[in-house]
Amino acid sequence: MLNVALLHKQEKNIMKNVWLIGAGPMAMDYTKVLQNLDVNFTVVGRGKESALKIKQQFGVEPVLGGLESFLDTNPEPCSHAIVAVGVELLFDLVSKLMDYGVKNILVEKPGALNKDEIFSLESKSKNLGVNLLIAYNRRFYASVEKAKEIIENDGGVTSFNFEFTEWSHKIAPLSKGDGVKEKWFLANSTHVVDLAFYLGGKPIELSCFTNGCLDWHPTASNFSGAGITDAGALFNYQANWESAGRWSLEILTKEHRLIFTPIEKLQVQKRGSILQEFDESIDYDIDDRFKPGLFKQVLKFINNDFSDMCDISEQSKAMNCYYKMANYS
């Protein structure tokens, strides 16, 4: 089993001062990680109810009143900030942190509510010299790390397919900020899409087809497409938000089919065999103890190891692809 303390000691032993912006469910997952990394951090929230939950579960007293009120107290800029709030608030809070002088920011996916906000954050981060990363934690699943080893040993990805079906009957009644459900593909489905293109390469040719609509997602409810990536891999995808389905991903090499169903676990099918077996060699200890992928993502972030992370420039380049897939204008 992996030892969290030992893993942390292997990284650079530099004092960090982290601001965690937000006090909701996602912020609670980050709080658990930061506590176990023994990092000096401050939680900045708005509501008393969510702040009370963090205090009761972790013994951490959040600063109330929101980011703007906190910054009015003129604190010394932190070394790293993590923004874990509603999608509709991401752009404004990240902008405020950059203006204040914070140079390393990890923001929850997708980074902002629309492509114009993403483009604006990219431009601003470049002008101010800010490392702005998008928190696609699935890149750091133990299952994904094992798959990367197999892919490298097999000589790369030859093809892949994925599904990003969302359960509309569960999403429709959710209370979300203005515009969030209308951009649900960007706000949520890109978790699996980002992972697929992270492993298989970025699209250089892409054909997309959509039809249908939902009250809360009017641009499309049925999605299909195919293309080729800069790694030479062929791919196809589909999702039907008005039918049955789930998130899934299959990566094919010359020797193996790598099956992520669920994405947290890896099944492997060898060439010449019909057996699809879970890879029992994977150590899932860290992913079982924390929200999967989150511990390693935060560990890399606070130690300024941004390799394998999605930076704002990568996210900006993906916008045209995402908008085409979702039929956004």
C-alpha cells in the first residue's frame, strides 16, 4: 500500500501557503487532501452552512464572506490557490486572484462557463505570468497511470472510442447557476472527453453529428462523431442523453484493449483473447482513500510539477473541438 506521508516527503520540501476558494462538497475533498499533505492552507467560503460542515468534519475554520472580502483584508498573496466553486463563478474568482498577484492557480473544470471566458483567462494569465491549470483529476487515476505504462510499452494508441452519456433525469432537477446546465457538455462531460484525448492524442480531423434537444440543454441531446488525432489514432464517440448509458472509454494498442468501465478501474483484454480482466496489479490505495485522482493532482500542483496537467492554453485550444461536439455556437 502507498504511504501518503512518504509520498509527500519524496517531493520538494518547500513551505507552501495555499488558499482554497470555496467551501462546498468539492472543497471538502480538497480539504481532506491538503490536511493529509500537511500543507498550510486557508479555506475561503461564503455560506455559513457549508463552512460549518468543513469545521465539523475537518476542524478547519473557513474565512467567511467570500474572496472579495478576504482580499480586502490585504493578506500576503499565497503561493498556490485552488478554486472549487460553481462553474458560473470560476471566471470572476480566477480573474480576481490573478489581479491580486497569485501566480499558481488550480481551477475546477472546465475553468469557466464559455469559450470567451476561457480565451480571456488565457490572455490574462500570459500577460501576468500565471500558471493556470484546469483540474481534470481523472488524468491522475491509478487506472490511467497503469494504462499509460501499457500504452508506452505497446508503442502507442492505434484507436479509441468513448461515451459521455449523461443521465438527464438526474440532471434536469438539479439547481445550478445561470447557464451551467445549458453548457453541461463543457461543464461536466469534458471530464471523459479530456481523458480520451489526453491518452489518445488531440484531434486534427473531426466530424460531428448531433440531434435532439432537452429543456435544459437545447443544442443537442444525441451526439456522435469520429476523427483522427495528432498521434495518428482513429477515434469515435457517441452519447445519448435521452437513453441509457454511462461514461466509458476504450483504448486500443497493437497488443491490448484497455477498458475503463467504470473509468476508476482498468480492465485489460489481450490480443488473441476474449477475456476482459481487471488488472489486479494496480494499487488503488490512494484513490480509495481520497476522491480518485485528487491527491496526486494536488501533490503535483503544490510542488510546481505541472506535467500531465491541463493548462489554460491547452483548454483554450480544445474549445473549438468541444463547441463543435456539443453543437454550441
